[in-house]
Amino acid sequence: MNEKYMRQAIELALKAKGETSPNPMVGAVIIKEGKVIGEGYHKKAGTPHAEINALNAAGKNAKGGIMYVNLEPCCHQGRTPPCTKSLIKSGLKRVVVGMTDPNPLVSGKGIKELKEGEVQVSAGLLEKECKRLNEVYIKYITTGMPFVLLKVAMSLDGKIATCSRESKWITGKSSREQVHKLRDEVDAVMVGIGTILQDNPNLTVALKRKRGKNPIRIIVDSNLRIPLDANVLKVSSRTSRSSKPEIIIATTKRADTKKLNSLMEKGIDVMITEDDNQRVNLSKLMYELGKRGITNLLIEGGSELNSSALKSGIVDKVIFFIAPRIIGGKDGISAVGGKGIERLEDSLNISEVTLDKIGSDIVVEGYLK
């Protein structure tokens, strides 16, 4: 029964996937005498936390109840008051926590405060599942850098384009819809200048069942080759994150000053980053993006950006959409470019691999070790 209610809390938390950044996803369930008397989840940063929503739903009946919450309740004043004080005041008998909060402002302190307030606390229930739920938050709060997901859409033989550079569309409609869902769930989407010059994408979100929000678009462009009339520069974002830029172009000191000024006049945020063999230093870029509050991003790059991202070690997770078609040819574009490796022992290993099927495509997900 304990696991049942914690899974219910996790399911509640998932209702706000892609909406809570930079906060974690949290759900809370209150039971009493074997019945659920209140539940809630954190909907958006700046709004009440899951615990408070659950307490409000339970009302005075919360006294003597048990709360299941996937993350340790906060004990500090942020954009909202600390949850621990409200939990103690409510008269809850016990709080079951999925995982402690890695945030140094909270870590263990919330549990300690509850115990000092004579609330029984147990922690670690379905901890692995709770950590997976908030893998983005954990990475960001402990390193200050975004969680990076690398997406590849390719043929069965590993090609992302033909020898003539044709790439629309290798995978099926269902896979493309899933990619739009991924864009809706991240803070930012990143591509290389090659993708802009070849495909001229908008990098926006189009979902059938919800409006969705456009992510911040990041273009890695070492020499600032982006055309001033590129589609990505024309689209107005629907994101509500008004304090953040809609478009970021990461370039280097080799960028033409006149063009840089023209882009800035258009309201484009141009970042001059450190050089790494005449390319944007992706590791340093992640650090700068983290300072700007970007907690997670989706890489939808071409062959070269995929190679650079993997080589630099910034990728946390990969998702490969594999279409049941063979393109062939030594001049076809491979999913991951670069020079490649000489020894198999130097290859990158993927762990915790999962397989799924979307339409006629196969989806492979996993984590970089």
C-alpha cells in the first residue's frame, strides 16, 4: 500500500512535466483510515507546492493523516513559504518521502524540521523512481548545468540524410509528433548552424491536444554564418518565460562584428563563447546556459554537432528514433560525424536502455555512463 500511494504521488507530479522549471516535479497524497482525503501537485514555479495543494484539498481532516510525497518538503523561504511549517501545523501524523532534496538549502533539513515538530518521517520509498522523475532537477541543482538529451532520427543503417542531404522525413509522423512533445517539455532546443543552413527550421512546437510552448532556441554558430532572414529568427515565442531570451546564438570571437550587431539589434541574444579548436566550447556553453536558468535542453543537431556534444561529455541521455528503411551509400550522412574512434574500447556505452515502438519506428533510449 505504501508503494501504491507513492506511485500515485509520482503520477500526480508528472501532470506538470515541462511546466515547473526550475523547480522539481512534486506530487503529494494524504490518506486517512485507508482512504485518500487530499492530493495535489506543483503546477508551476511560483505557485503553491504539492504539499500545500494536498493539505488544502484535505482541509481540517488532514489531522492524523499520512502524506506521501516524492520529494523532501522544503524548509526555506523561496517564492513560496516553507512547506514544513504548514505540514507540522496541519497535525499530520506521518510523512513518507520518496527522496531527500539535493538542494543544499533543503537536503535533510526538511526531514529534520518535521521530526522536531513531532511528525513521524520515513524516507527512501521508491527512491530510484523518484530520482528518475526529477533527473533534470537533480543535475541542475547539483551542478548548475542543464540536463542534456540528444535526439537522433535515423534510418536502420544509421543515416540522418541521403548523399544529396535530403532528410525530410526519415522517420514517421508519430515519431515527429513525439519530438514536438519533447520540445514542449524542455527549456531549450539546440541545433548547429549546419541544420539552419540545410533545413531552415522554425524549431517551434505544434501539438494537437494542447497549445504547447516554444522552447528557447539555441544555435551553435562558431563563425556567425546564420542568414538574417532565417526562419528561426522570425518566429515569436509563445513561452511565458518573459525574463529569458527567445533565441540564443552561441558564437566565438571570430564572428563578424557588423553581423553580430545586426543580430543584437533584432533582439537576438548573441553569446561570445570560448574557442575549442575553432568551435564553440560546448562544456563552457552549458555552464553559461545554466547561469541563465536553463535547466534542460534537447539537442536536435546534425552529424557534427552530435559528434561534438558526445565528445565533450555534455550529453546525459540519448533518444534514437529508428525508421525501418535503409539509405546506404558512403556519402550518406551518418548520425554521428567526426573522425570516429580507432578502438571499440573507446566507444561510448549506453546504460539502462529501453526500447519502444512508435508507429513503424523503433525508439531506443538510454543514459551515457
